[in-house]
Amino acid sequence: MLLKQGDTVLGTITIDDLDMPWWHGHFRPTPAFEPIRPFFDATRRAFKAADDRTIGAALGAIKSLALVIEPEDGTEPITAFLLHIEGDRMRLRH
């Protein structure tokens, strides 16, 4: 699957585990991901701090980026999801 913003590919998602409702796997960023990496870092910190106000703000900031996950099998793009990225690992819920 591809993480995209508009026509720009931000990274590749490869699922390797499932713990419903979360999918776990690898995330391989492209250089285009680097400007938005801080948004994901802020979300991770907010969840670790368990601060609801900060979590809401961090998730809202990511939502404002209009990211899309595009399955490589040609099925409908995923537009509503939670994506956590830490290093080369990711968790996805949609």
C-alpha cells in the first residue's frame, strides 16, 4: 500500500501482522515524508502522555494533511484511518 498526499508518494506500507482492529507492519518513507514526520512524532508523544487535548490536536493536524492510503491491488483508496509510525514500524486502523 502507498501512503500519499495528492499525487505524492510519502511511503510504502507492508502489513505483516494483524491484531484486530490494528494492522501492523513496515513503513518505508520516501524523502517526501520527511516534512510531515514531525506530525506523526507529535501524535506518538501525545498518546504516550495520554493527554486527550494534545491527542486531539495532533490527530487533527494529521487529518488536515489529507493523506490517503492507496492499496496496490487497485481497490478504493482508504481516506479515514489512524496511522501510527515509529521508526520503520507502523500500526494502521481503518
